[in-house]
Amino acid sequence: MKCKLLLIFAVVVTASLLSACGRNRHDDNEQEQLEQQELSLPYTSYVIVDDEPLVRTLTVHTNNRHTAVLRQAATAMNSSWQEQGIPYEFRLEVDDHNWLDFDELDSRWERLRVELMAGQGPDIVYFSELQDMRVLAGSGLVVDFYSLMDADPRTNREDFFTEALSAFEFNGGLFMFPISFGFYHVGINANIPQPFIDRFTQYSTISVSQLMDIYLDFKTTHFGEFAHLRPGVAGDIGRDHHSTLQTIMSGFIDLDAHTNNLLDPGFSAFLNTISQVFENHEFISSGWVATPFGSDQFMRERAMEQVFDMCSNMLTPVNAFFQRENPHFVHYVPLTDDQGRLVINASGRNVWASLCVTAVGDSALAWEFIQYLIHAYASPGEAAMTVPRGHMPNPWANHSLASPILRSLSEDFIRQSFHTALNRHSNNHADGFNFLGVDTLEEREQQINIAVDRIAAYNERPMSLLSLMIPDFLFAERLDDFMLGIITADTAARHMYNAVSLWLIE
């Protein structure tokens, strides 16, 4: 009968020790070699089975857009263990689904929640699958990543961009771990009256509230001349009144204290501002842009519709770091919340993945694997570069100007991403755009160095999430009633206050 020994802190017992009864003890040299081998192993626990390879297994719940990069990380982890002489095998089980299957989102979430409450389920969950992260964290079903960092002698918090991690904190801990992060940059239409451009260029960063103030003043004084121009803040902010309100609501809700301040007159004032900005549904959705900065024709068409241009996805922020010849939008600056913190979108393309480690799984092994996963996202192989059964690139690696969360990877990665963007620029002159001062290798390196330094400085600034992932049902219906004139701003705010208050104490 085979015997199994659960060994904590990676104590290796050879097969001969397990099976031998009455054999001689190791001599001093053999014992010393065994002790050295033990010290070289990870601090996590594992199971030894007679006559079988030593196997450690993790399960991951995600969509199939991430499966290839997960497999790549697992291969790298196994290779690393073999190089270190660690005598066991890592196995990864991926529970994935089609990345375009949104119809089953609710049922997947409910099934996952029930499994975890029953003490079952995966070791790692991708955040995109969760509807309300607070439910898992508040129930103790997911692990605080800070506890994993602190328990691992190989990592500490300073290995990562701590300001970015702070943006993902709530309930006094870090229950979501971002693989990367990046910021929004906003430019203003170069064709509108100069006083508005001058007003915009006074900002080194700008908030959503400040953007709306500029737009309303523009609309009041010049909308007859530019009747076709809309707010046009593309992406997830300013797409419509719902997304904009969700962004602003974050400043009135304290998840840690489980309180909200939506009865503050300032919130009602924001509602009235949103009503003026988005009356007659004045918004525009930009769609997905395959090139790093859009063709000249694309940008010209956007400038005919929008007061502002926002770039955040993939390589589009290159517009904020290099001067375009005859630009249609100018003076790109980072977007902030009303407290001046740089804005991250937790579910956008700047965050390649947000992970949760469940309390029912092997959290220490999961944390070890995540270290390899960060590297895989930053340097994916061919299979991980494109979406399943398609040719569209995945929004990570050098298709992106986001920063890997691991400090040691950031500078070289960002530098290579800028080279990727400028190489595409060099190969697409026929598309009608041009960047200035990057024609020679020396000029290019000089400008890239400046751009890399700017991002490095941004990465040390306070940050916040675009929204607190506040469920739509808490505000959408009342906001629509207000926009239609059925209720007042104060009434809408009171209903939202009551709904959010109940949500916070659940």
C-alpha cells in the first residue's frame, strides 16, 4: 500500500527513506546535501506519493482569451523548477469559456460563488468574471495579496508599484491583483477657438469634472458655430451619462468605511452638470482602433465630432508623448479623479488581467505562479499574442503602453513598446500622419528616454480606479428618470443614497 506524506515548508523525503525500514542513516555529507536541497525549494507545501512524480496542481477560472498565456507561464514555471533541481511537476488546469460569451456571466458568477462557499472551486479567478468583488472579500472567500507577499521570503511589496496596488485596495486589503496598469490621456480639439485651447493647456492633469466644465462653457458660447461637436471623451469615460456618473460617484463612496455621501449638494450639482452635458444624448463611442494612433483620416473625422480625444487602450497613448505633424488634437494630459489621483480602469485594456486567489485553494502556490504569469503577459509567445480563432492582437505585451506591475520589468518593457509604436509609424507614412523629431536613431532614443521618464514619474503618483465597480442597478434607473425630467436631481440623489447604503451593508 502506497503511503502519502504531507510535507510543510517543502521538506523533501526521498523514496528510499519512505520505503526503507532498518536501513543505515545518511552519512554527514549526504545529510548536508539533503539540507541544501530543502533550502532551495519554494516555501509552499506539497504532497509526495510513492513511485509517482511529485505533482502540484492549480486550477484557474477565466475566459479563453487568457488560456494561452496561462499555459506559457505554467511551462516557464516547470522549466524553472527543473533548472533548480526541484523534483516535482507543476500542472495547470484551466476552466475557461468563450471570451465573447457574455450571456452566461450571471450564471457563471453564481455557480462560482456557491462553489467557494461550499469549500470548493478554483485556486485563481480572473476578476472579469465577478459581478461584485465585495461579496467574495467580505465573506472571506478570497485572500489578501498583501498577506501572500509578506509570507513569501522571495517577494516584498516594494517589488511592485505600490501606488497602483493601493488603487485596488478595499476592505482594508488587496483582494484583486493587477498584472499591469496604465492611464488615460486627454487631448483637446486643435480647431476650436483658441481661448478654450489656452484654458485646457493650463492643466498638467485634468479631471472629468474639469472636462465637463470646459465643454459646457464651450457649448454655451460657441455651440451654434460648432453644432456638430460633442464631448467626445472616447472609451469608458464620457461614453454616456451612465459611465460618467459611475466615475463621479466614486468620490462620494467610501468602501472601507461602508459609507456614502451622495446626499451632499455637490453630488446633486454633478447630476445637473451631467444632464446639461449629455442632453439629447450628446456622446460618441470611438470604437476599437487597430493602429497605435489612428490614421490622419480617422483623427480628422474624430476632430469633426469631438471636443476632446481620450487615448488609453493599447498603444494609443503614444499621442501624449510624441508631437504629431499638423495634429487634430493637442496637449494630451493624464486624466485624474477630483482628488487629483491618476485614473486606472480595472476592467480596461491597460489592466491585462486582475486576479483573485481563493481561500479554498493553494494560495501560496498560486502566488508563486502569478510571478511567472506577470512575465508571460509582458513577453507572450505566438499563441498568446492573438485572440482565439482570430487575428486581432491581445491587448498586452508590446501592443500596450501599460506598465507591468513588477517594477523590474517596467522600464525595458515601456521602452520596447514605444519602439513598437514608432516602428509602425515609420512603416505607415502613406496613411497620412507623421511624428516630429524621430527620424534619426539618435532623435528617437532621446525622445523615447524622455517619454519613459515621464511614465516612470506617473507610476509613483497616487492612483484611483475609474469606478468602484458600482453595480448599474443601484443608479441607472433613477439616473434615466432624472435625465427624462421625471424626477429632480435631489430626488435622484436620495434614491441612489438609499440603494448604495443598503448595498454597502449587505
